Amino acid sequence: MKKLIGIVLAAVMFLSGCGLFPAEEELPKAPVVQTMDESYFTTAEVKKGTVRDFVSERCTYQYESTQNLSFGFGGEAVKETYVAVGQKVSAGDVLAELANDDMEDRIEALREQIAELEEQEEYCNELLTIEKERKELASRYGKKYDDTKLKQLQNDYDDVSGRKYVADLQLGEMETELSGRRLIAGIDGIVEYIKQIPPWMNGRINANERYITIRSEKAGFVISTGNDSIYEFGKVFTITTDQGDYDCEVVQINRPTAGKGGMTTVVLEPLRPDGNLEIGMTGQLICETERADNVLYIPSYALHTIDDKPAVYVIDAQGLLSIRYLEIGISIKTKSNADDNRTEVRSGLSLGEKVIVQ
């Protein structure tokens, strides 16, 4: 019997593909080779209800931002640590530093030198400009011009500009070295961690080894997502947790660098936080993107494409099998919960009819 059923189904599909059925949107309920025993099929009724598409995101309640700081130089002792765990800091605060051998004083002296050279460069340029104008006037009126002074002024300008260029390079190198010897807060927050250096290290720290961690004071639900188009600053979503539901506002959207790929990080702050919120708590955000209420629907896995049209196989009350072409609306096929995979039927089926799903 199962073999015969397969032959009948193949015959129906062949006739459809060859264009032997009428071209109407809904095929006539043509007789088939014989009636079918419904027990050989898995069927589903056409029902009325809601079809919706939605995005479901997992999220974790954590501090909104964290910064790990390390020195750019290794094998040297930490000269001073200016903060303690739990202390509040502001962006730009110096938190710790290695010995810098009066580098700050040398940097300040170099800055003063550069300022003086800038004034000299400007003065030399003014004199050089005036002399070039004199030469141009002499040439215009056919006068003889001695360019000895022009050459000297050009040499003076080039000398000052060269010394300023070298001083700028030295300043850049010293500032880079000083920044590698200092840990500076990049965010407002609280010191969460300071490395305890073992006694046998004599206060020395390795290069690029985490020494201080700062975290923001605020916490929120953090989502790593590829569906960033649904998130906007200020938009409110409901996040469900084991401790209840929380309405949360989008406060950060950090998208990956263009062309480099990666996920977008979204931070949502609870509008009414309570004592049940704990760091590490997980939650679920569900955002509805499409919805149709009080419509006819079928399971999406009953839907086929025949002659480039959406269609289903239908068994009528007499057990006759036919193909039915449909006009469909929202069609969901990717949800983990099978009952969420529904297809809206706008025409082609009636409530209570049975379609083959397997």
C-alpha cells in the first residue's frame, strides 16, 4: 500500500509539472487513482490564530564596560600605585606608574623649547616672505637683485624648521614612553582589581601583564547580536529572567568596524532595577518583528513549492488527494519551537481542511 501511495503522489506532481492541470489558482479537486487511507499520512488541520515572526536573544547582566590596564614596559618595579580596590576613578586619572627618571620635567622642557622654535620659525618665515617679495619686485621692474640675503634667510628658516622637526620627534617618543610607564583610566568607574606582586618579584611587573582592572559603576543586560537593525538608542525591550521581567532601555550600541565583520554589542539598562538583579544573571529578550492575528495558518513544513508557487497536498473528507495552490502571508520556518513555525494562508484553504505534513 505504501508503494502505491508513493506512485500516486508522484503521478500528481508529474501531472502538475507538465501543465496538465488547469491553470487556476486553486486546482479542481480532481479524482486521483484511488482514495487514500489517512492513517498512512501525518496531517494537520488548517487553524485560525496568530502568526508572528520574532527575534530571540540571550543576554547576561554585567557591568556595562570594563578596562584592563597593563604597562608597556616589563622587568621594572612599580614606583607607585595611587588607587585601591573599590575606589572610584575618573577617565584621565593616573592610577599607577613605573619609575620615569624625571621624564615629566624633560618633556615639559622640550615643550617649551618647541614653543620657542615655533616663534623663531614664524619670524624667519616672515623675513623670508618679505625678501622674496623684494626679489619679485626687482624682477618686475628690471632691477638688479643680489640674492645673498635671500639665501641666508632661507638657510635660517630651514635650520629652525629642522630643529623643530627633531624636537617634535623627540617629544613624541618621550610621551609614548611615558604613557607606557603609566596606567591612566580610560573610563569613569571603580577599581575592581589590582595585581598582587609576589615578594620574590621585588615589585617588578611584566610588560603587557594586567595590573589594574576598572569597571563601570552601572550594569546592564549585554547582548551580542547579528540582528542589530532592531535596536535603537532609547528603545525599550522586555527581558525575561528567573527573577521576573524587566523593562530595559538601549543605552549602548557598539557595532563592529566596517569591513571587519563580527557581532554588535548592545547594552540595555533596567528602568526599575531591584535587589534581585545579580552580575552573571542571564535573560531572554524577545522582539516581535511581524504579526498577523486571527488568520488561517498551517505548519510551515507542510508547505511546498510546485510550479514556482506555494502549494500543499490536501486530503478531503472522501480521502481524495489533490494539490492546492495558496496565497500566503507571513511564513516562519526557523524557530526552535515547532509550533512557532507557522505560515499564514490568505487564500486556497478553508478552516478545518487537512494538509499532509509528512
